Amino acid sequence: GARVNDRAVVAPSRLEQNRLIIHIDIDTAEIGKNIGPTIPLVGDAKLIFESLLEYDIQPDYGTWVEDLRVVKKNCVDNRTFHEGFINPCLFVEHLTERMDEDAIYVADVGQNQLWSADNYVMKKGRFLTTGGFGTMGYAIPAAIGAKMAAPDRQVVAVCGDGSFQMSFNELATMLQNDIKVKIIVMKNMYLGLVREYQYNNYNEHYIAVELGDIPNLEKIAQAYDMDYFHVKSMEKMDRMIDEFLACENSALMVCHVYRYDKVKE
């Protein structure tokens, strides 16, 4: 499903080392374009996978799972979050603990995505995101698609105040088609991940990352007939999450995060 370019994979050439690579693509020009496949397969991916299902393939993931356990055990989170605002890591943890067992959680792109991936509590639901492709504005349309495919399941889209502003058309689609989706905006008034990148790599020389305290998200919710919630303190967070998840209408919750909180130290 990917071209294995340097946007999706940091060092594509490393994949060629001691690995068997099966490259499937309907376009012959893409085969071997970025890495050399062991087995090139040209054709419709659906038909190829249907053919592969005819074989008894029993992969062993034991070593990989054990490696992941070691990595997780040795990772120590040294991040600190500004008092007086919402701790985004705890917010995601508490939110997903309270969501339905089979709920669908959709993360957008940016700091919200990484906080979500780090702290999402896996039960029997689904976690949807775009990985490293950087497709801002993904969460709300993806959540609409998920809700239409599984109308009886709880669907929550999480985005930043930058990516949220790329999806106003989808709010109209939700209203016009009576699609009940719950949306959370982690608001820090910045393109947070880009600001963090400029902090780490350009000596805090910031360009085009400050969003300011606009737009008025409460009025946006009113314009699209959505219930509105605004959580600013950890003391009220759990109660407001419960109210947000319990409401039957489409809902917008603004989660106020300190503007300089980072995803890594």
C-alpha cells in the first residue's frame, strides 16, 4: 500500500538487508523503484491476496513481539506537562478507557497523533491513522467513513486545531446526512509538531506555525448543530469526557493543551 519512499520509511535501503521483500503493485513502473524486491508481483492487490490465501502460511512473530516488549520496558517517559492545562497523554488514556469496547478511534496528523499512538488503550475496537504520511485533515472524513461502515459503533475523531480547520466541509456532510461523529480538538494554537520540529532543529526559529486563538470553535459547533464541550482542567476532565461520550448528537470537544508541550524531549 505504499511506495516505500523516504517520507514513509526513514531509510528504505535498510529494508533490503536480510529480508525477503514481496512487492505488489498494479503499475510495473513502481516495482523496484525504491527498493529491490525479492518477489515482484504485478497485478490487482485484491486478486493477489485472494491467491495468497490459498496457501497455508504460518508466520512466526515471536521474536518480533519479544523485541517490542524489551523496547517498551526500557522506554522511560521523561516528559512533563504544564500545570493548569490538560495533560494530553492522560487525556487520551482516560478517554479510551471510557470508550466502548468496540469503539473506533481516528487520529489525525500532528502532536495529537503521537499522543494518541502512545496512550491509546487497546480493547476490542480499532485505531485508525495515516502513520507517517502527514495527511492533515484525515481524521474527520475517515471517521465519517467508519461511522457509515459501522453505524452502531462509537466513533471518535481526534485532531489538532490546525488539522481541524481543514475539515469544515465534512462538518456539513455530517449534518446533511445525519452522521453522528464525536470530534475532539486538542487546541494549543500552534501547528504543534512543526513548531516542535523547528524548536529541535532550527534553534527556535519559528515560521508559519502560530495559529492564534481562532476560530471560535464554540460558534463553529453551533453553526453545525453540534453539542459543545470545552475541557480546561484535569479536575473536570473525566466528568466532561463521560458527558461527551454519552451525548446522542454529534459533538465537538475542545481539549486545551499548553502551547509548548512536546511529544518528545
